[in-house]
Amino acid sequence: MSKPLLITDLNILIADVKDKKKLLFAELVRLAKEYQETLLSATPPASSTTYMGIAIFNLSLLYKITSDRIYLEEAKRWINTVISYDVWGYSFLVNVDLSASWILFGLSLGYQYLYDGLAKAEQDAIRAKLIKQATIMFEYRKDTYGKGWSTHYFQNHNWINMTGLATIGYVLRPEYEKAQEWIDVCRENFTHVYPNLADDGSDYEGVPYWHYGVLWLLVYADLLKKEEGIDYFQTSKFLQNTFDYKMSQTLPDLRQNINFGDSHDYRSGHSIAIYYKLASEYRNGYAQYVGNYVLTNCYDEEQKLSHIKPGIRPEIGLALVWYDESLPEKPLNDYPLFQFFPDLGLMTIKKETLDASMMLSVKCSKPGGNKQFSLEKEYYKQEVDLLGLSHQHPDNAHYLLVKDNEFYVIDDGYNRIVRMEHHNVITPGDLGCDVEDVSDVYLASMRKRIEAGSFSESRYGGKVLLAKTLDKNVFYLCENSGIYHRDALIDSFERTIITPDLDYVLIFDKIASQIPHEYKWHLHTDVAPLFTKQGFDIKKNSVLHLHHILPKTRTYLNKIQPIKALYTPQEPNDFHQIDMIDTIICSEKKPQATFLNVLSFADIECIDHQGYCEIVCQGRKDMLIYEDNKNFHTDAKFVYIKDYHGEAEKRYRYQGTYLFEKKMTEVSTHDEIL
């Protein structure tokens, strides 16, 4: 057979597993022992079979490295099992989706790696099954072109299925003429993928699906680079920047992840294979450090607690092949604490001290991200259904807050019956998006508007107007009026978040409609709030205080939001379940409402003076001037003053040209302009 795919130099790899890659190799051997103890079903199991494909790859790689017949025979046991199945997969898109593509990948490499150790009859049987299954996948993609995963170029199913087909194409190209067709269709497919992914590396599907999908973007890019000399590692800004996206969503403990979108849990984000490949390609010492850290500190723990299957450990073969031991790791001591990803409108800020840590993350963008949404119209003209957003939630302007690696303001996580009110946002009464209680809220809502002739591409979606850090003071302002249900007639909704190095988090919201609403300000937690004179407290290992300032006339509600969702129809007994506690601040029924709330773990005092608010924190007085008032005249949308009249006073003005303080004689025009 030809040179083994994915392995740059087999002789070097054989030498390295005895020394430089000894730890990774030991993990591969440990996994192989577990494979030997695994009972395999004689009939297609009523579950996902993705694990079978990667098991064949790992066992075949071990045989290729060691020539030990133990691994040959064990690989053949798994191979004979899958080629005996009449179908690959269960319940959903059998033979033409993830279970099939993972097996296509692993079985084709098994066929290539083991070829010289197989009898001719075994070679013929494997090749025949591969051709049969690849043909089914190829024909399905051709027959469904324009809809579903065939053209959902920014979703993990497209990447995984086409990589599986490409792999068998490269393996069989020397001996099966039609294999070139599979290669060609995959190459063409990915011309729509890599150039059009978010340049900042962000992924609207969330961290667990980043793990699940980006792995295969790297596999295909590696295959294409080695087999055809086309190098997406050099041309794809997404690949160049996506490690930063992942780190922005990683908690300070380097174990958990932020769970925007369809996130299975807090423990499904790591992939040492991804880290090592990105480290190698981009000489990224941070990625090398994180890969090493995960391998030695939370590798088994991640596998045990994650609901992503097959999980981190079965990726060890890819990690072994991709790891470059010559690259020195770079600890995260100087890694940025503030990060902003404009395509997804995603901002994250972290604060770490010797005895505590905090983290805030917020997002707002067009559905699927700004770049990908902008492409929808052009593909729609070609009768191509481009966007598959079933793993994105209507969570614009939604935020999460973490202290000491514990979530205090939470997300619904994996959810198939999604509503806007499941998020930390404002709803006009009980209205959310045009269509709710579905998995793909944005697309369903867009289609309803298109059918009614009321869809506006420019207006639909959210946008970030300001995301900036100055002197450790962070400012974020987003607008999201276009997402709300048409019947709500919302004209504007702006959310401003200000935090001075996470000493507290100030959330200032203004919403306006053509008709009156009882606006509802939602905050979700996993423990019940304790109401106080200032607002309410969330007590866990620390206490999060909510100081309610505006509106003055309001009522409080508590509502249990039960969430239960299957991760995949192939695993009917594996599901996400949580009862979120939704604490709601309700306004009077009016066309407009202004909400001002401050979240703090520290003891602070908030005093409102009708037009401006003082926040007393750590011995200093900060101030938000949110409208022209009797003490301050300004034409700005807001002015934030850090350490008012103190030695370290800083003034930040958003828009406008002046601030006049009545008790002062001069007009302040030298404020920092945001």
C-alpha cells in the first residue's frame, strides 16, 4: 500500500514512542487494553457507533508502530464486527451521518495500516464494505445537495461526514477509479468551509461542538496538505485563531468551559489532539502547554464527566501522530484576560488573584455569526440551504458569571425546546422570538418572516456597538431589537455592561416598543435566591448580590425552567436535565423601560439619584450617569466615572461631546471617549 495517511514519517514515529512520545504511547496502549475487554455486539447496536471507527484507527496505528500481532488481531475483531453490520448507525440518518463517517474514517485507515498483515480474502471483504458504504454516503450527499448537512458548511456534521468520505477516497484511490470522485466532491465542499468560517476563530455551536467538529477540520486539512499540497493551515484565519476562542471560553481552572449554545456540560471542551495539532502548525506554546496540562491533570476526569462521545481519550492516536515534542510550552501567565471575538460578538473577561478567580462572558451577533449570516443570501439564490443553526440558542445579550470556577449566573445548556426566556435577557411579556419551543429558533423565525414577506436581512440579528477595555475597565454595548417577535413591535433594545476589573458588573438596559409591555428581566441560577432590601442574593460557596436600581416600580417573580433534552436520538437514555431558577424583575406595563442592576460578590452600596447612580466599592465612589439630570448635564449616551473626585479618577464618555457638573465651574470635555 501507499504511504500511510496522517503519519509524516513512520520510522521517526516508531523511534519517538520509545522516548519523546512515551507518555502518549502509553495512553494508547492503555486504551487498547480496554478495547480488548470490550464486548462487541453481533448485530448493529441501538446506539451511536462512532467509537468503533476511532477504535479501529487506534488499534491499527498501534500495529503499524509495533508490528505486534496482538493489535492486529484485536483490530481485525473490531473490523470484522463493523463489516458484518448491514447498517452503520441507529435511528437517525442511518448509513449517511456521524456513525457511518467515523467508521469510514477508522476502517479505511485500518485497511491501509494493516494491509500487509491481512489475508487477501480479508482485504477484499474490507474493501468491498468500504466501497459500499462510501457509495451510499456519496450518493446521499449528491441527492440531498442544497439541504441538510450536505450544504450546512458551518456545522460539524458536514465536516465529519465529508472527512470520512475523503479519507476512504485517498486510501482507495490507487485501486478504485471512482474514489477520485469522492476526493473531488470533498475538496469542493471544503472550499465553502475554511474560507467562510469566522476569521476570529469563534464557533457559534459552542465549546463542546467546537471540540467535536474542529477535530475533523484539522484531520481533513492535514490530509489535503499531505496528499495534494493545499494548505488551509496557512490560509484559514479560523484555524489560526480558534485556539484563542477556545481559551476565552475555558474557566481559570482549565477544566471547565462556558456553555453557550448546545453545550452538553461543563466538561466536554478539551481535546489534546486539537491542542497539539494547533501547537505544531502555528508554533503555539500556549496550546502545547494546555495540551500537556490536560493530559497530566484531567485527562481521565474529562472522559468520565463528558457527555461528548466517544470523548477525549479515543482521540489519543491523533494526539500521538500530531504531537511535536520539540515545541516548548508557554505557560498562561501572560495570556490575555480580556478577549473579544467580533464575528460572534463574544466578549470574555477574567480576573485571577492568588486566592480567587472570576469570569464574565457575553455574546451578541447575527445568527450563526456575522460573516456566515452575510453569506446566506447569496447561497439562497443558488437554492442552497446554508445555515444549520440547531445548536445555537436565541442568546444575544445573554451573559454568564463565574466565581472560583463555580457558575452563579447560568445557561440552559443542551436544549431542544428553546426559548428566549431560557436566557439572561429581557423579554416583552411572554414573547420571545417569532417561533420558539423548537431546536432551531433563529431559522424557524426567519422562515416565518420570509413567508410573511416581513424579513429584513439588515435588521434581523444583534450587533455589538462597543467592546473595549481601558485601564482594566471593560465596556460592552450591544443592540438586539431585531430578534424579538414581530408582534412585540420592539423598536430598540440596548444592553450596556460595565465592569471595573470585575469588582462588580453593572448592567444597564433600555428597551422601547410601539406598544406597552410588562418587560421581564431574567436571571437564571441553579439555587433559589434570597430576597433582600437591595434585590436578592445567590448563596453558594460565595454570595452574589444583585442590587436592583431601576425601574423603581417593579415586581419580582420566581419561575422554574425545567430543561430536558436528548443529546442524540441514537442514545435515548443519555440526556441533559436541569431545573433552572428564573428570577424575574417585571416593569410596569409601558412602551419603554429602563433596567439598571449591579451584580457583585463584594459588599457594595448603590445609590440612585434620578439620572445618575453612585456605586461605593472598596473605599472609592464610582458613578454611572445614564441621562441628563439636575446635577450633571451631558449629551452622551452614558458617562462612567471611576473613583469620582478621587486621586485615580477616570472618566469615560460614550458618544456625546461634553459633561457639565453643576457644582463645578468648568465643562468636562477631556473624558476618555469610548
